[in-house]
Amino acid sequence: MEGEYSSVCEMTNHNKHSSSSYSSQSNSELSMHMHPENERNYARLLQYNNCYDAMPTSSKMVIFDSKLQLRKAFNGLIYQNTRHVLLSDPDNDGAITGILSVTDFIRVMLRLHKKRKEAEKNEDSTDVPMEEGETAAEAINDVSTFLSNGDIGRLTIQEYREMIKAEGKLMDLISINADESLLKAARLLTKFRIHRLPVLDPLHGTPLFILTHKRILKFMWLFGQSLSIPDYHNKSCKELGVGTWTGIRVIFPDTLLVDCLDILLHKGVSGLPVVERNTYKVVDMYSRFDAIGVALENKLDQLDVTVEQALAFRNTFRQEKDRVVAVRDTDSLWTALNVLVERNVHRLCALRPNGAIEGLISLSDVINYMVVRPGADLSSSSSTHRRLNHHSSVSEECEPHSVLSRLEESAMQLEQRATGQLNKQLAAFSMN
């Protein structure tokens, strides 16, 4: 079962990315100096840069036809070692209609597990829940077939999504045009509580790449190095309220995997700290992506194992260094930012001196605090707030002629300096 605790002593506790991007960064940097309230600097940075500017130099984007069988789709998901794929509708000129993710993989596994258990329990009962004309034995065999290596699901992706839609669990596709601001993208991720945002070509509607909290944070890290640093950077995440510090959901090594997956699917969390039952020391982390390990080890019919056992057949693509990434509960937000970027992870455990969990800090927590919250009253319209570059005039918010003159005189020098710094940084951080 899961654990949840709280209080003062609480434990719950290929595409282009050319010099225009560098120019955009340095000029956006300049615009920051025209706004003394430095707490809004990161929001301003994203306001004056559009999604094109966060496009990776190269990336993998997988698109599946929605008429593809579900089992083949999940096999492809596993083979591609990806958390998600985009879905296209062949009946609508190949338009992107949705996303199939590891969350769907977990949902299907739990459904099949439940059906198999019900069929086994009622094998000799006339009350067994089954489809019209289906016997109990057929139901068991049907589920066994579903769970076999050769057939995880006979429905097409489209049929599966129609079923989920009928249950009110299908979310409409949320996307953004590449010429819209990164600030708007951050707001969409927060508003709809989503982890990935397809970026579309504004002219043709074709997908260019997927924007995530991780990419936005790395963009801020790379292009915001010379901004005036807000005072809150030196305060601890707990003091600032960045992260979850009460009511943290945790699991134990002896928690059943099926219960763990159920929490991940229904409780709005993407990762669960695995803690010792008596000390609450963090020993591991189980995320949605770890569910792929179930398939890699051909254990689709073994969801009644413990989390500890499931971790033994963890996703082979996951490296040891990613098991538990943590900071101290007294560490500053700046320290947390460094760790998030350098370790390329989605969340951090904030630990007490004895290793017990005190808090959980996610990428979305950081983006919300640094961008969405302070930039709540800023316009996110790219047509109103154009990016500052050598081929456009200063936006209406940058009216003073003296400021414009000063910017033009120093732009070249700053761009050269920024480009040199960023080349080194880009070599160190792959924006995956």
C-alpha cells in the first residue's frame, strides 16, 4: 500500500537552432534590464521568445497511425524507448489527434489484470462478468491471449481511445504553434496539468517537436545565465513553497506493484519515492516509465509482485545514477535547479540529514514558481510581444529612445559573448 504522512515533524514531507536563437537570447537578456522587477525576468525571457527558439538541434519524434493495433503500438513504444508517441488520423489528412503514452500502457495493464482476476475468481460461477455469448473459460483464455507475448491488445488505437472517451477519461489534444511564446507554452502545461506539449508548424499544422517542462527549464538555464538573479534563488525550496512538503505519496518495498501502478494512474503523480517502512529513508523511485520494465521482462501477468521485486526487472534503459536523485531539505532553489538540469531528471527528493524524505520537487513546481506565478499578468501573445532581434524594432514596452540606442550599441558585443558561453553550455547539456 502507499504511505502518506504530514505535519511539523512530518515525513510527508533536426531542426534548426541557429544563431538567431543566440541573438534572441542576448537581446531578450537586454530587455530584462529594462524591467527592474527581476523576479519576473524568467517570465519575460519566455515572453519574448517563441517555441521555435526551444527547438532542439535534433530529436526523435514518433508518430503512429491511429488505426494501428494497440499491441503493436505498445511494442513500438517499448522498442523506441520513449514515453510517448503522437497519433495521426488517416481519415483527416494525417492530422495529429492525440498522444499515446506510458500512462495508456499502465491503464491497459491494469484493465487486463482486473479482468483476469475476475475471470479466475468466477471461473466456476454463472455470475462471471463477461461479454455476451462468452463463457468463463473463454474469458480466461481471452485474457491469457491478451497477456501473452504475442498479443497485448487487439483493439486499434482509435478504438481504445473511443472506449476511454466514453468513460470520460480522454483528454483533448493540447498543442501550440511554433510562433507562439514560450510563456504561453508554460501556462498551457500548468493549466491542463500535462507533461508534454506538441509544437506545430503554424502554416501546415505538422508537428515539429514536443515541448516539456524539462526543455523549458533548460532553455531558461542556457539563455538566462546573464539575467539579474532574483533574490529567492538563495532561499530553500521549502521556505519558498516550491514542491510538495505535505501529504507526499510514498510506497514501500513490499507494496504490490498493482497498487503502485494504480496510484500512478489515478492520483496525479508521475513518480513515487520508495521508502523504508520504519525510517522513511528513500531507497528508490518508481516512475510511470518504469512500467516499461514489466514488458521488457515479459512480466505482464505478474502485477501481484512487490515493488522491490518489480525494481529487479526495471527498464534496462534506466541507468543506476537515476535511481534516486536528491537534495537536502535546506538546499536553495538555485542548488535544486543545478541538480535538475545537470542530472537531467524530472523530480528531486528533498531529504532530511538522516535520509528520510521531507519533500518532493518536480520540474513543474519549479516552472510554476519561476515563470507562471510571477508572469501571471504578462501578455503571452507573440503578436503583441515580438522577440527583440536585429531585424525588428523594440516592442512597445521598450519605448525610451535612449534605451534603444544603448541596446543597439551593445548588442553585437553581448551576442558574441553569449554565443561563446552558450556553445560551451550546449556541449555540456543535450536538450533531450
